[in-house]
Amino acid sequence: MFTESEDLLAGLNHPQKQAVLHGEGPLLILAGAGSGKTRVITRRIVQLMQNGVRAQSILAITFTNKAAGEMRKRVDSIVPGHRVQISTFHSFGVRLLRQYADRLGLNKDFTIYDQSDRSKLTKIAIEDSGLNAERFTPDTISNSISKAKNQLLSPEKFAQSAKDFFSQSVAQVYPYYEKRLRESNALDFDDLLYWPALALRNDPELRAELDARYRYVMVDEYQDTNTAQYAIARGLSVDYPNLCVVGDPDQSIYKFRGSDIRNILDFERDFPNATVLTLSENYRSTKPILSAADRLISHNTQRKPKPLISMKEGGSPVTQITFDTGAEEANGVAKRIAQQVNSGNRSFRDFAVFVRMNALTRSLESAFSRHRVPFQIVKGMAFFDRKEIRDVLSYLRLLVNSHDNISFMRAVNEPARGIGKVSLDHLKNHAEPREISLLEACGVVEKIPTIKGKAASGLRDFSLLMKGLRELLEHPPHEVIAKTLDASGYREMLRRSTDPEDQERLANIEELVSAARQFQVEDREPNLADFLENISLASDTDAHDANKDSVSVMTLHAAKGLEFPVVYMLAMEQGILPHDRSLENDEELQEERRLAFVGMTRAMHELFLCNARMRDFRGSVVFTAPSMFLGQLPGSEIKVIEEGPSTPMNSMLRGPGKGSQMTQGWKNNQIKAPTVASISPMPVKDGSYSEGMMVKHPAYGKGMITEISGYGAMRRLKIRFQTAGERSFIADKVQLEIIQS
DNA sequence: GTAGTACCTTTTTTT
DNA sequence: AAGGTACTAC
């Protein structure tokens, strides 16, 4: 045992060792970017176990499920078969709520509502409340409710504190929203924290029980916890105050969803006897990168200054490249990456491209295709947002939770069963006063005289369909899904459609079935409910595949916690980064600066900061000014490259020569101009396939690729076969022999 | 009840 | 640019 703990300290610096060896009592680890905090947490978990702490007494909270999985694996490689609980706050919350559902007055089969469910429900709640909501959108209101929950404000408390007109309007809606959630036996994302936090606060017995169960609690990315998460961590650390939090105030980037940087800044006030350790040695980035990032972040006024010490000597300077247009920026980056790979120094997987907004990834797609650069856009959840997937999921959710009225409304007439709005209104009018679910009401549709004809038989069919499918509930998820697709007629509807988009949809729902087939949970046979829960709690980054040899494209938010040898940050322009909506407010501006800081500190060897003089935005061309952050770097150390203007057309469009107006920001500069994007005659390519290519499929024989769409794991090929007609395939999965390009 | 069309907002970031 | 919503015609 002694030698093992020696090993645990191998290669660690002094504060890291102290952190690993820390036993009981509260501990705050201020870990600068790239200072090896994951390593420290992992080793500390192992160290605790080696000192006799039971694995079940340790709870580690990470920011994403992927991070949890990686940490679990790392601990497992040292202590195989350990039973340490490692999860996100949300997963932990769900687990707790399912376990203590009875005690909390919940039904354990609850559905987890996402943003879009939430806004549908809010719409209904607004109607319930009778609020004249012309002035506020459901999204604004539901955002406000979300914030209230993050601050653990119940509808009553929120109403008490509501002073202005907007808050008072929200206060009117909030109780109805809650009522509708309960009626559907659903919880929204915020509830997954809100309920556990309140349970810990209001149920002393339960709190003590959990506190004793989880004697050692560790929270990573503590700077991004919100009030509810804070309350959970706190509640678990009263009798056994062995709370270890790790974070970096300079990397707090989730204020918009309620995270409160004060949680980390005030840790020492909460736990006056806390040990505080600072990890300032950076093992990730070269000196020029770190000093640029350091200089930028030093412009934030509300911060505890802390040193960042690069342990890497040398390194090339940070490069700033200005392009003429957004399209040229995308092209230029793709070209540079292709060159760097071709010269043999790098693989595609060494590169990452960060953007402030998802919309900016679009131009990259075509540029990468054109330069034959393989890439993955890290937005895993996009797949589950597709109409057909949501449709099928609504069937599944309704199977697990028959009260889920939002899912009922979505599934009931898809495919069309002759059930229209009027009949559904009758159904609601029947169900609501009797306090039964819409699906239950559906089962007694004969008793509702106002519904007749096609609608009545359609509703009865639907009720019988769901009854039949319910029998299969405990079968493996992929079986239930396959049966659902058949029995509902959904698959048939798509199959019969002549719309080529529907063939794509068909491929997507088949993909869902195979995703379910591959789905496994650690120690037991998963059921449908597990599968759905997994989907609900997945994050964008969870889909990132670091082993795949492709360029990673993602938002700055998704980049948190990752590192890459070469990083390109795009659209460093006033109005984008910092974002337009932060310009008025200094606190938000500082958060934008932290966001830029997070992006820069992901880079190990090379960092490129890019901007364009104009860019397509929502249909029109917008003139931009360089990001103010570019002016806050150590100018003399930055290498500046000006690209373009490459065509006379561009310089004509560059507008007022002096540029004085261009520095004014974003909104005022919106003007219409002919789009300059040139249409490339090159075929669309993704690594190995291109449009027009002749291929051979093992089952369908010879055919020609007619269309390539999507990206990463979702890349699709449409192939017209000589005999089998046109079909869609997942590019990654399909076995094709290239006959001729 | 459905299909087709015009219009209009959207996202900044996400568990 | 695109997807959802509201409205209209069948």
C-alpha cells in the first residue's frame, strides 16, 4: 500500500501533492487552466480509498457525463471494479429523485422535459393564468422561471419578491407551470437540482442520511455551480464537511444559466477552516499562448489575480489573421489545416476550431468539405432535436409515463389519424376537470359525445396502440422502439412517402434503433426508461470522439475542459465575441472575456485568432470591427497576418474607406449588399466520398452518390442504385467499395 | 381535418 | 436561411 501511494504522487508538484494527500476537512483547489486538476481529483479519490475510505462514501461531481465517464475509467484503471459514484449534478439529482420519489411525493417514472417541452408547457401555463402575454414570449417567461428555480425560489417566494411588471407577470404563470408539470408527471432540467436541493433543506432526516452516505464529496468546475447546486453540495457536507471543490474563477462561463461565481469566491467564508491550495503551474500551453491569455484576462476587474506559470519553454507566437469575409475565413482556416497536415507535422485530430455561436459552424462545413478536411461538429444533441426523432421519442416517453401530455399531443396524430385540433380540445375539456391524463381520456373516448367519426376512431386506435406497446415496456429498448415504429405506422408513413427528405428521416429513425441497441448501462440490463433518461441528460460534448482523426469544431462553451495542439478561434469580432448582448453590461462583458480566455487556454502549441471584415449574417452582409479583446493582448508578441482583399468586388464592398464607422459595433452596420460568396465548382467532399462517385454496396449493388449531407457521425450519403432505387446511408456505417470517382 | 402558403422570429452560450 | 406559426382554401 505504501508504494502505491508513492506512485500516486509521482510527477506531481508540491500543491498537487498536498491536494492529493488532503484527508478530512473542506478543501478549495484554485486550479488555473491546464494545471492538471483532473489528475489531482482522480488521484485523490484513489488516495482516499487506499486510506480505508469506502468507495461508496465518495461522490464526485463533474460537469458533463463524458467527464464523469473518463474519470470513472481513470479511477478504474488503478482500482478496478471500484464503486465510487461519479456523475453530473443532474444525473445525481435524477438518481436521488427516483430513489426517494415516494418520500418526496413524486412518481418515479417521471419524464424529463427539455427546453422545447418546457416552452410548450409554459405556453399552456400562460393561457391557464389568463395573463395577457402579448408582450412576453413563452421563452422569456420560462427562462425567468428557470432562473427562479435555480435560486430555489418556489412560486410563492418568487411572487413575494416580484416587484416589477415583468416579474409579476412571471409570478402569475409560475404556479400554473408547476401544476402542469405535476399533472404530466414531468420534471424540467432545473427540477433535477431544485427538488434535491429543497429536499436536503427541508427534510433533516434525509439530509443527515445522505450526508453520512457521501462522506467525501468532490465538485469539479465549481466556478460554474448555481445556487441549487451549491445547496446540494453544502447539504451533503454538514456532519461530514469533507467537501473538496475545484475550479477557476477565470473560467466561469455559465452565468446565463444561473451559475454564480461567488460560490467559489466565497468558499472560505462558508468554510472558515478550509484549506486553500492554488495550482498555478500550467503544463498545457507554451509561453506565448499563456502570456497572451493572461494579459487578456487581466483586463477583468472583478477577479482575484492569480499567476499562470508556463512550464513549457519556447513555442511559436500567437497569430492573428484578418480575412475579408466570413467565407474566406472558413476557407483560409481549412486550407491552413490541410497544409499543416499535408506537410506531415500534424494529424487532423490535433486541430480544433472554436466559435462563439453555433450558426458560425455552417460556413466551415462547406470549406472543410472543399479542402477534404475531415471534421466533427461537436453538437451531439442536434440529432435528438430532429422532428422524426422527437416524434418517436414522444411515443416512447408516453409509454413510460402515460401522464406525459406534451408527448401525447405530439404523438397522437403523427402519422395522421384524422385527429384535429377541435377533437383534441374536446378531449382536453373532458380530461381536465376529471384530473385524468389525455391518454386515459383517450381510452374512454366513447363517453365523450362531442368527439365522433374519424377523430373518435383515431383516438381509440391510438389508445389501443399504446396499451399494446406498454406490454413490452421491460423488453430491451431497441425492441420496444422497433415495435413502436411498426405498430404506430410511423415507419410505414416514411417508407411510403415520395419526399426524399423522408428517406433521410427513415434512416434517422433506424439510427435511433441502432443507438438503442448499442446502449448499455454498467451493471444491468437497461430498459426503455434508462435509455430515455440517458438521452435527456446527455450533453453536446458527450458526443465528441477524441480518437477520430478529424478536426473538432465546437462552441467556446463546449470547449471547456478540453485541450488541442492547435486551436483556431473564429469571428473574433465586436458583436460576436464579445457578443452584442453583453456590450451594455460590464459583468457580462467580463464573462465574454473569460470565454475568450477559456478558448485561448485550450491551445497547447499553436493559437490562431481570426476575424473577418465582413460576414453573412441572417441573410445580409454585415461589416464588422475586430474584437476589442484583440486589442487587449500583448501587441508586440502577436504575429499579425492580413489576408485579402482578394477580388476587386470585395474592396468595393468594404464600404466607407476610412473605417471610422466600422468601429462602432455591430447593429448599426447592418446593410444589405450582394452576397460575395463564390459558388465553388468543386464537388462536395468528405474525406473519402464525393458526389457523383460510383460505389458498390454489398446488398444493393452498384450506384452513384447523389448527395452528401450532415456531418461527423451523422454524415449521410444518398445513393441512387442501378436496380434498388435511391437510398440513404450513414457514411460512417455503410460498407462501400469505391468503383470510380 | 388537412394541405398549402405567407409571414415572421430566431440563438449567444446548455445540463 | 430556415423552421415554425397563422391563416386560407379545399
